[in-house]
Amino acid sequence: MAHAPQIRIPATYIRGGTSKGVFFNLEDLPAAARVPGRARDALLMRVIGSPDPYGKQIDGMGGATSSTSKTVIVGKSQRPGHDVDYLFGQVSIDKAFVDWSGNCGNLSAAVGPFAIISGLIDPAGLPKDGMATIRIWQANIGKTIVARVPIVDGNVQETGDFELDGVTFPAAEIQLEFLDPADEGDSEGGGSMFPTGKLVDDLDVPGVGTLQATLINAGIPTIFIRAADVGYSGTELQDAINGDAKALAMFETIRAHGAVRMGLIKHIDEAATRQHTPKVAFVAPPAAYTASSGKAIAASEIDLLVRALSMGKLHHAMMGTAAVAIGTAAAIPGTLVNLAAGGGEREAVRFGHPSGTLRVGAQASQQNGEWTVTKAIMSRSARVLMEGWVRVPGDTF
């Protein structure tokens, strides 16, 4: 029996923030995969090594975690005022699907550098030395991201002394501005930042009880609950949650019921095929703890504690898009995030996560009774890990 030979596709493996993924120039993809559909999904799953019933992604580029089972497609933008279009695909580890329902804030930091090194940006528009401003259209959610990428001697500067908790080595700082990050989807609240129209909801969760929750569409749809209401302190590290099957099942139940309340799905059964969104996170007032690296975090260093789950597991640090949601909710008096941080008005917040701390700013205002946010700002870093070609069997798609 003849078997199809492997084909090779130009690709770049990049760390962005506390995630890493396989990046493609849209024009480098096989013709069938340049458009949405079965062929594209099949190709990306095979690249990453999914679906893998063993949960290891040994036969692909994935790292068997939500932070490393990621793909990105970037192309020149046809949208006025933008340089590139950026599409993010979260590949399920053990199931046969790619979730296109949201953005990856961490990998957003790598889009600007990738666009430059891939020739998607006209070199004439780049400084020889200084900061390149790359305007990115985030195609999953229809939003603009502005990346400020350091340039030295005409090249992207990747090395530096900027430290990001959750990333072992320092690198060059990249500032990201998420413009108008509130989701304007078709949720039951008419597309507002708060889909139910409330800053705090009573969320009925069978088997758990009635939980107070802040349901917000900013950066990525997120369900915030109090840590104490589900028996936690907010200082937990990954093993405390990810090694507890009962806890994971509880959080998934909360996520499913929150998704229905937010209008993202019609029935809780649909949550299984929408793993990337919404996120669920629990918050608590500041407290001292030891981060996963062994670093001591003092209560005085942070405004609040946040732990978030991604793709069914507690995240080792914090998703970039969830950080946008945290910063936005913290800026709005009365949300559970804001109350955990001490209440009042604020334009920035520093929160503690399992790997350390992160600062994120947001500019929010109330107009005609509706809250809006003009932008959220945070710093990340990115570094090319490998570039060349990925190989997949020719009959993959």
C-alpha cells in the first residue's frame, strides 16, 4: 500500500508572553488551508499533534498544555489603517477540533515581530533604531491591537532585561495596547461589556450552589467568582487544582453555566466544543504566597490575587486576554475584581498569579449608564525559538 509522502510548510515557532505557538504566513499555507474550513483545521491539528488520546502531542509541535497547543496565521491586512491580520487557533489536545472563538493575548506580543521578520511590513516604514508601531487586526474577535516593537540596526530586538513572571529568561519588552477591547458579540445583553447588564450576577450552578459572579466581555469573555465561595484562598498553584478531578469538574460546570448566562452558548452541552471561551477565574484580596518558581510574593506587592483556568486546567501564569479582562473589571467600581482589589476607581492593577505578578492598565468610563473601555495596556515579550519548515503527511488535509 502506497503512503503519501510528507510535505513541508514554512513556519516559525515563537514564544509570546507565557505561551508559544507555530506561526504561519497566510501565503505560505497550502491553497486549501488559506481559507477557513476542514482542510485548515486538519492541517493545524496535524502540525500540533492532535487529537492525541494520550494527551501528550508527541507526534507534533504541541506541548500538551493550553499554553503550547496554539497556532497563528498572519497575512497582510486589507483593512485600512492596519498592517496585518492575525488569526489565532487554539488546538484541542485530545479532541479533533480547533477553537477559533477568541484571541490569545500572550501570542499577540509575537505577531508584530513575526510580521517584521517575515517581510509582511514594508522595511521603508520601519525605523533603523527605535520603536516600530505595528497595527494588528485581530480577526477572531474583530479588534485592533497596537504593538510597539523595539528595533535595533533595522532588526527586531529580541534580547533584553525585561522580566515576565512565568518566563524563565529576560527579553526585550513589547508594549501592547488592546483598543476598545470589550466584546460586541451577540450576547443576550445586546453586545455590551456586561452581557447581563449587571456588574455582579447570581449564577445558579447545579451541585455547587448560587455564586456571585462578574460576567464580562473584555479581552476575552470571562467569568469571575470569589475564591472563598468555592473553598479556595486565591494563593493556589497548579497542582492544587489540576490534580483534583472533582475541582476541575466543578470549574467546568461553572464555566458552562456562565457561558449560557452570557449568551455565548444556548445549552451547557455546547461548552465541550467551545473550550477556549469563556474563561473562568477566581479572585481574592491580597495575601502573601510562594510562586511556582519559589519566589516569595508579599501581600504589599499586589492589589489582588487571581487564578484562571484555560482549556480545563489552571493556567501556570495568566492568559494575556484574561489579563485584559482583569484590568478592565478592576477599573470599574463594584465588580468582584474591583472589590477584591479594595474598591474605588483605578487605571491600573497589579495582581498575583501562580508564577508571580503582572501589571495591567485600563481606561474605563461610564456613558449613558453603560461602561466602556477605550484601551487596555500591558507589556509582554517574544522570542523566535525556531524557524524553517514543519512537515506533515501529504494526505493530512
